[in-house]
Amino acid sequence: MVDQTLLRIENLSVCFPVSAGLFRRSHQAVRAINNLSLSLHKNECLSIVGESGCGKSTLALTILGLQKPTQGSISFDGKPITGAEQPGRMQRARMAQMVFQDPYASLNPRQTIYSALAVPLRLHGLCNQGEVEDRIAATLKMVGLKPEQAKRFPHEFSGGQRQRIGIARALILNPKIIVLDEPVSALDVSIRAQIINLLLELKAQLDLSYIMISHDLSVVEHMSDRIAVMYFGQIVEEGPWQSIFANPVHPYTRRLLAAIPDPFMIIRQEDMTRKDMQPPPLSGFSYYPEEIGTHDVYQSPPATEFLPVGDDHRVRFIAR
Amino acid sequence: MSAPPLLEIKNLHIDMRSGQERLNVVENVSFSIGAGETFGLVGESGCGKSITALSLIGLLNRPLSVGQGEILFKGQNLLKMNGSELRRLRGNRISMIFQEPMTALNPLATVGRQIAEMFVLHQGSTWHEAERKAIAALAQVQVPAPDKRVKNYPHQMSGGMRQRVMIAIALACHPDLLIADEPTTALDVTVQAEILKLMQELCDQRGTSVLMISHDLGVIAKMCRRVGIMYAGHLVEERAVADLFRHPAHPYTHGLLASLPVLGQRTLDERKPLQEIEGIVPSIAAFPTGCRFEPRCTRATPICRDTVPGPSILGDGSFVRCYHHG
Ligand SMILES: Nc1ncnc2c1ncn2[C@@H]1O[C@H](COP(=O)(O)OP(=O)(O)O)[C@@H](O)[C@H]1O
Ligand SMILES: Nc1ncnc2c1ncn2[C@@H]1O[C@H](COP(=O)(O)OP(=O)(O)O)[C@@H](O)[C@H]1O
Ligand SMILES: [Mg+2]
Ligand SMILES: [Mg+2]
């Protein structure tokens, strides 16, 4: 069988030291990522869901090489990209790029779209003016904008168009992976469908792999191939989208799914909640945390094991 | 037969001055909220939900002002009240909670003090009494260890806890109307679920009416029986929530519901591209003269471009503003 793994994260930990003045014990650190392992397959959309503060952005930044791991390693196409053998910035930029939640905040207001897209191309050695123009025109077309719009500044575009520009900027160097951090949550609701459709088209067309961070579970269900549920720096459950939605096992996943206010569901079954529709919890296992929300970010979590409960579906249990 | 509504908004216009121009940001909005009712106001960002809410309690600031219309609260026109009358009403009979409690709370005062202040201001309690009531109020919004938590400053609490404090402040004087402007938008879904449940319980118990503002149709469906859909400053449709989802009447509502990914859909059927609403939301300066959805509407005809459609009554007080509804 061919190895489908494109990105492999192994035993990754990221800690942020707390400044000594604030706490008496200066060796204290916020444990943002705790011994996390996760793989991204070729051409899949892997969604990461979890509460704010659970470490999603830190994970994204670490994948992009913008945050150094405290421990553990990440490899891309079988080659390590952290530690001593890590590639240079340029090479890294062609592996993974990011699309941000707020397209406006991520664009320089004094830079035309053309310059925003030309700078990375030049940095990567594309100097021929004609080639730069062609590449920019082609990329803009790909995201549904017109090449002549490149002369304009970010404020001349609507929110949806700006997100298209954000996507164009992520694509300009032809990366293999795009990290999408809440790609539609800052957009007008009536514009979201356009961007979701575009992202799915691009993924198929360009053979891209996505890591999507999102709290909107209906978007997650629509877009994902696999889902990883993150809780305080760990993956507590991971599996194909069907298993996560139909057969959630970890109490945190179950709670997350039960909390979705889905309008159609509410209207169809006024008295039934998603919780009532979940299969009964697996018995005979204990989970961390028993009581959700009591975790101390300065402590390392107790020993747990990540065990299979079905096809490609794994859940974190307290080690026995 | 039915009692007069608690709040009745009639033909509300909100103008924005921009140089010599007067732009109609909100135009001809009418709706009413009955005693004990939770009414939802939905729409995309910038469509005028928050300024409609602020106009109800006299908090609009330049360049915005109410152009015409009436806002009747228990039969009294709020637009005719003076500053001190409005102040007495605010926090006491009508109160408000916002998306980001941090901006509404005073960072330099303990949360206990800020809750107690409501009792001192509006009920003439002594500070000593008020502090005792503040602990009870925190207990009611299910903050654990309320006697300790009253001593916290806002930054010492999580977003969810701060929103509970805001609810305690807002409901301290048992108001008749609570305006909740995107109260859970900044919160995680699990915390959102808890806050919504809490609001529902407390308002049900006390018979408080709620104006629930959200861009999230799920939140609206969970909390409200009736809902108004705003688009670019117009109230385009007002319906019972269940009817709205089953048979949306306005082409905008129709398009919006069709564009949402629906949970469970992909399990039943293979994934299809979502239905898109073409075009973009118009900016205030470029509002069309007629129906503001006309440039994006697949059913539009010439009349839509020229004249804003009046309300077509659909039964049980529902209406839609569209020449081609259905
Ligand atoms: N640069 C940093 N310095 C210190 N702590 C940080 C830093 N970045 C993130 N953290 C902490 O790490 C944890 C995870 O944060 P983050 O990755 O932003 O979570 P998420 O994106 O899931 O909301 C949080 O407790 C946060 O406060
Ligand atoms: N203080 C203000 N000054 C100028 N324009 C404003 C002000 N507040 C709101 N607006 C404008 O009024 C319109 C409606 O805003 P708002 O009611 O906040 O929208 P919503 O709450 O539906 O997102 C927007 O176009 C916004 O830009
Ligand atoms: Mg984040
Ligand atoms: Mg608002």
C-alpha cells in the first residue's frame, strides 16, 4: 500500500514560559500542545475542532514553522521539517501556507493586490516580469477574481473578495498544504457558500491538502474528510467525518456535538436534542477529563492512551 | 382580544449624516414584542441590527439619528422621552447585554460592585444591602462560589463567566425587556449552549421579554418563536420561526437557508456544491432605491428596482416585503 501521509506530527509539545515576575515559580509554563501526534493524508481536508485556547492556532503556527516545538517532530513527505534538519524558510513556504480568518487584517492596506502577490514570487526567484504577471493573473482567475482587479487596494474589495485574495496569496507559491484558520467565520453568511465551494473546488483541482480550524460544525461536516477533536493541547478523538458525527465516543466530542444549535434540527424535532440522538456512551472506559473545563494549563495531563474504536477512529482513554 | 404588545416599533427610520447627505441606513422597520415573548432579529453584519437596538434605548450617536417612526414601550413613545426619563428606564425596565462583556464592564471595579450598583441606582438599596443582593444575583446566573466571585475583577473571569455577570447586571432589576445583542457570538459552542439555556430559564421564570439579536440562525431557532429578517436596513420578512425554516417567503431568506450547509445532509446524500447567493451585500452609500436585495435577486423585475415593496400579509401577523414572494 502506498503511504498516503503527507504531514506527520509526532509527540509534539509546545510550551510558553511564563514571565518570572508574574508567578513565583519561574519555571512554570503554559502547555499549549501536549505530546500531540497527528497525520495529514494527501488530498484530504482534516478539520481540527475544539474550544478556544485548546491550542489550535499554536498547532497551525508550528506546522508553518512560525513557532518552534518544545519537543517532538514534524515531517513532510517523509522528511523532517523540525530540528537540526529543518529546511529553510523558502522551502518551507512551498510546503504549507495559511488562510486567515479575517482577510482584511491579514492584508497590507497600502499594498495593491498585485504587489501583495508579486513579493513572494520575487522572493522565490521568479524575476521575469511577464512570468510574474502571468502567474498572478492565473491565480486570481483560479479564485474567481479578474486579473485587472490586481491594480486595486484591499479596501476596494468586499469581505468575500478579500478572502478570495487571501486564498490567492496562499496559493501563489503552489504549496501542497493550506492551513485554513476559521476561513469563513468572519464573512457575511450569504457569502460563505461561495468561499466554501471555492475551497472544495481548488482542493480537487490542485490536489491540495487542507488543515482546517473551525468551530462551525456544519461547515466541518460539509468539508472534512477526517476530523480531529482537540482538548487542552491533545487530540482526544480522531476519525473519518462519518464516525465522528454518527458515533462520537469521547465525552468532550459528545458535548461539542450536543451543543450545536442547528436550526433545521431544532425545527424538525422540537423536543429532541442531538444528545438524545447519540448512541449510548461506551462503558468500561475512563476518560480525561472527567469534569470538562477543570484542566490546569500549567500541568501536564495524566497518562492516556489513544486506542482504536473503529476504522481509523481513535479515542483517548486514561491509561490502565 | 390580545393585550397590547410590550414594545411596538412603527416605521422606524435611522439616518446617517455624511457631509450634506442623509443616508437611510435603516428604513421603515416595524415589529412588536409581546410580554414574555422572545423575538429574534437576524441579519448579516452591517444590516442595522445593533443600531436598531440602540435606538430603542436612546443610545444612538452622531452621525446616526432616528429620522422618523415611533417606538412605543408600554404605550409610551420612547422617542419623546427626555434624557433623564430614558436613563431611569435603562437598566431598570429595559436592559441590554452585548457580544463582548469586557467592553460593557468596568475593568477597574469588582463584578460584585457593578452588580450592586444596579440595586443602589434603581432600587434605592444601601450599599450594604446591595452587596448581599449581588451575591444572590451571581448565584442565580449559576456562577460557582458567588460569595468569592463578587470580589473578582472582570479580567479574572473567563468570557463565559463575564457574560453571566452581564446577565446578572441586566436582570438585576427584573426589567420588562432584555435586549441581547449577539450575546454568545464570542463564546465557544459549549459555553454558548449554557448561556442560552440560562437566559431562557431566567427570562421564562420572570416573564421577561427578549429582543434576541444574532447573525446565527441556529441561535434564533433555539430561542425564539418569532423572527424578523433584516437585509441592508430593511426588515424583509417577519415570521414564526418554524414557518420561516419550512417555507421562507422572501427570496433573500430562501437563498440564505439554501446556502447553509445542513448538518446530516452529507450523511443522507453525496456532497453537492452549496447553493450560492450571487453578488455582494450593498454598502450604505450604494443602497438601491427599490428593494435592496434586487441586484442579487433571481426573481427581480423592473418594479423591484424602482419601488420598495410594501408588506404583504401572510397570516398570523406575518409579513414579507417582496413583489414575488412565495
Ligand atoms: N505566544 C504565546 N505566549 C504565551 N502563551 C500563549 C501564546 N500563544 C498561545 N498561548 C497560550 O497557549 C494556549 C493555546 O492557545 P492557542 O493556540 O491560541 O489556542 P486556540 O487557537 O485553540 O484558541 C492558550 O492557553 C494561550 O493562552
Ligand atoms: N457610530 C457609527 N457611525 C457610523 N456608522 C455606523 C455607526 N454605527 C453603525 N454604523 C453603520 O450602520 C450600519 C448598521 O450597523 P449595525 O447596526 O452595527 O449592524 P449590525 O449590528 O447588523 O451588524 C453599518 O453599515 C455600520 O457601518
Ligand atoms: Mg486560535
Ligand atoms: Mg451588531
